[in-house]
Amino acid sequence: MTTQAPPLLRVNRVSKWFGEIVGCRNVSFDLHPGEILGVVGESGSGKTTLLRCLSGKLEPTSGGAEFLSKRHGPVDIFQLGEQDRRRLQREEWGFVHQNPRDGLRMRVSGGANVAEPLMNLGGRHYGQMRQATTDWLERVELDISRVDHKPRNFSGGMQQRIQIARNLIHQPRLVFMDEPTGGLDVSVQARLLDLLRELVRDLQLSAIIVTHDMGVARLMADRLLVMKNGDVVETGLTDQVLDDAQHPYTQLLVSSVLQL
Amino acid sequence: MTKKLDRPMIKVEGLTKRFTLHQHGGARIGVFGGLDLEVKKGECVVLAGASGMGKSTLIRCVYGNYLTSGGSVKILHDGAEVDLAGATPQTILDIRRRTMGYVSQFLRVIPRVSTLQLVMEPLLENGVSAEEAEARARTMLASLKLPEAHWSLPPATFSGGEQQRVNIARSFVREYPILLLDEPTASLDAANRGIVVDLIKAALTKGSAMIGIFHDEAVRAAAATRFFEIESYKTAA
Ligand SMILES: Nc1ncnc2c1ncn2[C@@H]1O[C@H](COP(=O)(O)OP(=O)(O)OP(=O)(O)O)[C@@H](O)[C@H]1O
Ligand SMILES: Nc1ncnc2c1ncn2[C@@H]1O[C@H](COP(=O)(O)OP(=O)(O)OP(=O)(O)O)[C@@H](O)[C@H]1O
Ligand SMILES: [Mg+2]
Ligand SMILES: [Mg+2]
């Protein structure tokens, strides 16, 4: 048998309650290096809540999540001090929001948005950072001549590509994505997905992708978690969950899509 | 040594598969029960049985695409038997990457990836250099008579038969120890079917173990080393 690398992230019974309202309940899973996990489920099922907990943006009500950090070794995300947690987010993670406005700084140029993470990590060499920025803009297929334009001058799909470059330029090990192609029209969405798929494979990233789109899940994810009312109702290999769904809710979800 | 060579690559024991259709009042469809099948190196077991008997279902269970409802599906992977029923998704993906290829009737197109790239992928994933992968992919596509003008295009716009040949190229470009073939020749003309039969025979000579479904009589006769009748395992529910 192959020896498998230890999980990058071990999630242990994470729950989040908003008073009486359940966000997510007792979610456990391991994420391995290079693995893409899709989180699917209907609106309000707790996908974003789970993602926000795991990315250290929201304090869970209970549970643990151990991340294999480059800097610290294995650490429980929720036990880390504020400063260490922020450093982890900056250095080792990326977070792609559904709405690029939530992930970009709208007042600075597209190029500066992409370069900023490197500066935040203490990059000093202007020429190298400029080069890295140009490389990344090319990678996400943005016109270099527009590097100085502000994000609002770009289309939704272009903004999303800037956000992706901004979140990958510092070579994170784990990227969280919440409906990364949500607000885009279908053709733009397809291109962006291809791009993401390429990047994730080339860079050997681990990622957790929240989506309500089964087609996106099929294309991107190795493995799926299906959520309903805060609970994980089914989990497994992506094509197995989609082609041979076991839980009534998953069957409903899959059958409501025309073609997968 | 001979003992090791004789170990089956695929060992299906007591396999049962049923579906529960929750969308239809929990109706249960029993496909087969207590099914035993072993496939050794150099064998191509052709599944026989009428439409709806469960031929594709059996292949999908062996690929880990369908869960089993009972029994086991053991795959010889890296010299060890792995039961898919208890295997993690990571292990199944590893088996698919290195040990077990699958050709279905239809190609699942990835929108922007070129045909050449698609065919190179299984090689690149297994550590073959880009240069060698490209050379082998080109040879494979040429032998399947896919016009060279198509190679740089994603197969989205290709005809059914062209897409099917891309699918075949992807699975035969490297020597998988196990190949699962679900009507790989369904949309091909006689000449192309002949080419695929030659590929199958060459892979068998090199020791691949195969399970195949072929509707075409000539292909069945040429590819099969043995037939497996699925009907006797039919279950009611
Ligand atoms: N800050 C909050 N305060 C109170 N309730 C919240 C808060 N955030 C989320 N919720 C509730 O938690 C539940 C899960 O919400 P969440 O945003 O995780 O759903 P989702 O699966 O991401 O849905 P969508 O697909 O619509 O984005 C919902 O009932 C939501 O109303
Ligand atoms: N994902 C699924 N969900 C529910 N039922 C299924 C599923 N896949 C197959 N079945 C059922 O299992 C039975 C066997 O189907 P299968 O596709 O294996 O037949 P087959 O022998 O390959 O037939 P054909 O020669 O027509 O391709 C059928 O009754 C089919 O409806
Ligand atoms: Mg959400
Ligand atoms: Mg079939």
C-alpha cells in the first residue's frame, strides 16, 4: 500500500449555533494534501458557516480543527491566539469570496491587489514582486496593460480572477472558496472553473469549495460533503455521491439537475 | 512466483447491489446478489446479459463509482488486495490513477482542455515526462485515426465516435493493470472497431486484466477470453 501523507486538516465535531439557530452541527472530516473537498447543499444548510469556522473567521460553539502548519506544526485553529491566527491566514491560506468586493480592496489597483499579499509577507524586492504580479495576472488571463485600473473598472469575471490571483500568489497550502463562480454568467463561469481546476492541480493545493452547483462539484472536487440543516448527511468520492447517492436528500439534490 | 502471477487482479465475492429510490416512495431495485467473479492477468471477461441486467452496474461497482450493498470487490493494487467497500476515497483515487482504467460509452468533457492534453494526463499523473507523454499521446491518437487537426481542440464539439476515440486513447495510452470497458466501441465504425480490438489484444498480451461489455458480436468474439452470464445472479429486490 502507498504510505499516505498525514492530513493537512483534521476537523473534529465542529458545531456553530447562532442562539437557537443551527449553523452547522458536529462536522468531522480529514482533508489531505492536494485534495479538493466540495461542500454542497441547499441554501441555509450551513456551508458558509462551516467554511467561516474552518478559516478562522468565525468562532465555533464547539469542536476542533487541527491544521498542519508550516510554521507551527499541528495546531488547533480555534486555540490559536488572534495574532497567530491572522498570520496563518496570511501566510498559509487563501480565501476566495463569492463576491469579489468582499475579497478585494476596491480603492487600490488590480495589480496592487495582487501584489499586496507579498508585501504583507514582508516582500521588499520591488522588481521581483512586480514580476510575480505580472506572472499571476497572465496566469489568470488578465490583460497586463490594465494592471493599474481599479477593480470597479473590471467585469465581474475579471474581478474574480484578480481575487483568485490575490489569493494564490503567496502559494498557500489551503484555499477556502465560497461559491467562487456564483455571481457569474455561465460562459464566464466555465472559463473560470477551468482556470481554477488547472491552478489547483498545478500547484498541488488543498481546497475546500462551497457550491450549490453539482456541475461545479463534479468538475472540481475529489470528494463531497452533502449538508442539510447544518448536518453532513452524506460524504464520499464525488462521482460516487453524484451517481449513486444514498441519502434521500442527496438523491433529491442530484435529481433536480438536468444533466451531470 | 507462479502463485503470485496467478493471483486475481479483480476478486468479486458475494456482491449484492440494490438501489433505493427515495424519490419514488423508497422503491427498491435489486440488481444482482451473491455475485462471484475473478479476473486474472491476460483475461478479458465479457459480461453477457440482456439490457437492464446489471452489466454496467457491475463495472461501476468494480470501479468504485457505485457503492456495494453487500459482499466485496477486491482489487490487487501495489501487490496487496484492497477491498473497495472499506477503502477511503484517497485510496480509490490512487487505484484509479495507477491501477484501474475505465472507458465508458461517453466522454465527460472538460471544457477547455485540449484533446492532446487529455490523453497526456494519465501519463503525467503517473510521473511520465511531458516530452514522452506527448510523444505517446500523439502515437495513440494517430493509431486511432483521429485527424491531427483535432488534437489541439477540446473534444466538446467532436462527433460521438471521435469523442469515444479520445476516451479510448486516454485509457490505452498507458498500460493499466486493470481495464474496465463499457461499450467502448458503441459509436465506432467497423474499421475503428477493429483498431480497438487490436488495442485490447495488445493490452491482454501485456498482462492487463479486463472486464468488458460489447454489443457488437464481432468485437465480443475477438476480445473475450471468457464470457460471464450475469442473469443467474439476478435478484428481485
Ligand atoms: N451571523 C448569523 N447570525 C444568525 N444566523 C446566522 C448567521 N449566519 C448564518 N446564520 C444562519 O445559519 C444557517 C446557515 O447559514 P449559511 O450561511 O451557513 O448557509 P449556506 O449553506 O451558506 O447557504 P447559501 O447557499 O444560501 O449561501 C442559516 O439558517 C442562516 O440564517
Ligand atoms: N444510479 C442508478 N440509480 C438507480 N438505478 C440504477 C442506477 N444505475 C442502474 N440502475 C438500475 O439497475 C439496473 C441495471 O442497469 P445497468 O445499467 O447495469 O444495465 P445494463 O445491463 O448495463 O443494461 P444495458 O445493456 O441496457 O446498458 C436497471 O434496472 C437500472 O435502472
Ligand atoms: Mg453561503
Ligand atoms: Mg449498460
